[in-house]
Amino acid sequence: MNGNCGENSGNRPTPSSALVHGLHSRGALPHLKREGASYFVTFRLAGTLPREVLVRLKRERENIIRTAQAHNRPLTWQEQNELFEWYSRKVDQHLDDGHGDCWLRREEIARLVASALQYFAGERYTLGAWVIMPTHVHTVVRPESEWTLSRILKSWKSFTALEANKLLGRTGLPFWQSESYDHCCRDNADFARCVRYSLMNPVHAGLCDTPESWVWSSAWRGEPRWRGFHGAALVGQTKGQTKGQTVGQTVGQTSGLPVEKPPAS
């Protein structure tokens, strides 16, 4: 069952509890959290989306909402959907233009990120969808147990930044933009829309014809190219895979590569 971000009728959260349930801010963006909810998350490579572009788009979106409220006419569900699509597409259009370094085009980097996303799926979080683009990553994720979204993102980004910079022979340089964008899914319809938006991103960017033909995506139905899969149910067994064996175990064994594990926090 997918959680949602309906109105909170409880007490105002403290700053620490707001990471689980409530509103908090980091950098340029506000972040709304609801305990048990799923989130559409975008995190991007450093230098691919200037802060001034993000701030401008955020202000334009807020102006639309304020104008509707000033006329005593809150946005309808359809209008909220359209606003979300507008904002997300504006951001993705800029990212898909390929500004900055497109490190995620490199197979070894994309495989590293895919492995990190998958590693604790089904244990620390549930992945509704994920896709790796040349400059950014989309996920639809629901934190589990005591794991907050902020902690999950920190684990993904810190581990992959360290390992990617090793692969690229870089030291002391940022790999990811420090701040990520997250949208709290309001209900199951919103959740489904975010999943579809994520998986269609490679198609809209002209990288493939169908979501299923993009390798670095949860929609991919071919043999996985990532490893380190831990705790999650299989999407489908690959050739030569025994019952109960994970995708990561199969790929790790056949490739001879060690299984890497992201840090605990």
C-alpha cells in the first residue's frame, strides 16, 4: 500500500522529526515529508542545473499557486497534475540538454549507481521506479522502518560519488549537486503518475523508443547490468539464474566482479 501526503492534523513537528513528517528546507528548495509516504526524487550531477535556474522555476511555480489562492480558487487536481508536469519537464529539458559533464552516460558509472539504488531495496526502502539519465537520476521511493528519505539519499549519493570519482580518477571534486528535488506522492494516482513520468523520461529525451528499451531503468526487461542487488524481490529471472538467487548475485558471479555495499549512513 502506498502512503500519501495528505494534510497533517497533528502537532507541528520539531526540526528533527520534520525529516520524517513535516516541512523542512535545505538550500533553495522546501521539502515536505509524510511518514509512510512515497516520494518522486530527482538528484543530478554537479554543474548540470545552475541554482539560479532552479530558483527561477520554483518562483514561477509558487506564483501560479499564490495567484490561484488570492482569487480564492485553489488549484484543481488536474491543474496540480499539470503544474507538476510543467515544473518537472522544465527541469528535465534543461538537464537533457546535456549541460555540464554527462558522467552517467558511461556504463561503469551507470552500473555503479544502479547497483547502489538496488542494493537495499526491499530492506531500507521500496523502489516504485528508477531511471538513470546521462545527467540525473529519477526514483520513486518509499522509506522503510527507521530510514528517512534524507538518510537514504545521503547513502546513495555519498557512496556513488566516492566510487565514481575513483573510476574517473578525480579527487576533491563534487560529483552530485548537493541538493535533490523531492515531491511527496499525495495518493495512489499521484504515485502512478510519478512512476510513469520517471520511466518515460528516456523516451521524451529521445534516447529510446519505449521505456522497456532503456537499460538503466526499472522498466528494462533484459538481463540486468548492475550488481549488488540485496533483499528485493526479482523483477524476472535471467537465463541461468537459479530459484531464490538474486539478480546481483547472478551478475556478480558471471562478471567476476566483487559485490559492493553502500555505507550504512
